Amino acid sequence: MRYLKRQNINRRTPNDTTVYSDVANANVYVAPTGQGSLVVTNGTTSTVPSSPVVGMMRYNTTTNEMEVYQGASPTWRALRYKESTGITQQNLGAGDSSQIYFGPLSPAPPTVVQTGNGSSSGQYSTNVAWGAQNIIVVVENVIQISGINYTVVQNPTIGADSSAVGTLSVAGTTSSKTLYFNTSLNVSSASWTGSVATLTLFNTSSTGVPFATGSTITVTGISPSSYNGVYTVTGGTATTVTYALVSNPGTFQYAGTVTASGTTPAVFASLDNLVGASVTGTGIAGSSTVVSYTTDPNTDALTSVTMNNFPSSSIAVNTVNITIGESSTTGSGYYLKFTEPVPYGKVVIALIGFDQ
């Protein structure tokens, strides 16, 4: 006597309902007993099936993502979830009125697996190109428009750039190969006493005094706004700078930035190729090159360089005509490329991770 049963995967159990199809074989149902769950196959990125079928699903233990094979590039796609992804705020430094490239952007683009030639399994990994929809770019609090103000490029060839170094903040001596420069730093607090304003600075990159007495500074972003403006430095230490301010600006509320400007400007090392660059100018020995250098991590302003030679003579603070000749370089990763040089001292911020 024959009997009828549902189509299922267990030939010996007529009433098995863990996995079964309907009568028309149009749909497959997964219904494990009790509190069981569906467990899909898993493996690393390098162990994807060599002959995948559209609609195939697996768990990628390399990326810790559930992924589906969709056929078109990119072939293996991670499932998206309703919660938003993490957004990274990256300070890319400040403009120097000549640089158009800022980067590399971090985090790097995600990696997906695509079907292609080039390996024994027929699989290779490639990066998904950054898109403007993934980034919001702000220059000195002004939102930039992709395709008009900037584009995103990978591994750009960045041309040579000779940057006149902002003047010395500490006198250079024949006993030291390190030169310290007027720079740009974030302000942590501000105070006023007896017609003198004192700014407390975030200075983690240099032990030298960042602003020489007599140099010109531009203060921005501080509240009360009466602290802001263009001033002449009257004194300071490695973590403070003072200037004359006749009226009491009021109680400090939030901080900003102080940048060497005018005839004693800061220099923003937008390129990562200063090592080996030539150093020329007043008091500099011939054939001098940069052995190492420091920049402020928040503003990207150059704070000091160490040369291979001792200065040929003492160099006074606020000395002009010192030049670092940067060589061309190839950027590694994804960069912002502006259609015009970013103005001097304007900080570039990238908010990365939208719509990923």
C-alpha cells in the first residue's frame, strides 16, 4: 500500500518537517524542531565556491559578514542591515594655497570578492572604489560639493612642491640639527589678565616653542569671539602663547585654532615625502636634507625638521628665506583631489562611512 507525504529530505520519516517543499516544488520551507536555527555554510574569502550559482549564500569568516552571490560585479555582496554604519571623522590637515591632494582617506574602502581570472580558483579580491556618496567633506566649516570642489582618486601621482618654510620659532644653533618653526595648533583654553590674552595649546609634536615673540598669529574659532583676530606674539612656552588684548573678552566657552600667519607663516606638510627633501636658506649648510620631521596631528602643520648637517651659522627666530624642496611622490590609497588649491590655513575634514 502506498502513502502520500510531503516532499522532504528524510526518506525514512514521513512526517519530517525540518526542510520540505510544497506539492508543486515551488517553495522550500525550513522549520527546525524546537528552538533550532538554520546554519549556512561558512568559509574564508579565499575559499568561495569555484563555480558559484546566482543566489548562493554563505557566511564569510574573513569579513564576518553574511554574503550572497549576485553574479554581476561585485559578485559576492554582504547583506546590509538597518542600523547605520560607523562614521569616521578624519582631519586631513590644512591648506597651504598650493596643495590639491589630501589623504590617504582612512578607513580604507571595503574589500569584496569578485569572479575573475588570475588565480587557480578563478577568484580574486578587489577594492570597491570610494564614491562621493560615502564622504562629506568640510573645509573650514564649509561643505564641499563632489564633482565641483573635489573628486576622490586612488594612488595619485603628486607633483614636486617647493614650500617656503615659515620662519623659525626657536633660534637655530650650530650645536643642534633640529629647527623649530612657527606653526599651527589647536587651542584647549583661553584666559585674560591685565590686557594680555593667554592661549593654552595642544602641542604633542614638539618640545620647542611653537610661536616666536614678534611673529604674527591668526586666532580663529574661539568663543567669546573677541579672542579671535590677527595679533603679534608677546611671549609663550611650548604649551602657551600670549598677545596684547586691551578689553576683557569674557569667560572662555570653547576652543579654536591659532596659526602663524603674515610674514611668519606656518607651513602645512600636506605630502608625506619630506624625508630626503633639500633644505636651503640663511644659515643652512650646503647639501642639507631632512632626516626626520614632526607635524601637529590635528592641523598637519610642520613643527620641526632634523637635518643631516649642523647649521653653518646661528639662525635667529623669525628668519625668512628657508625653503624645503619636496620631491614628487605617489600617494598610497584614496585621496581627495580639489579642483583648486585649498586656501592657506583652512582645515580639511572628511566624514567617512555614509551609505556603505
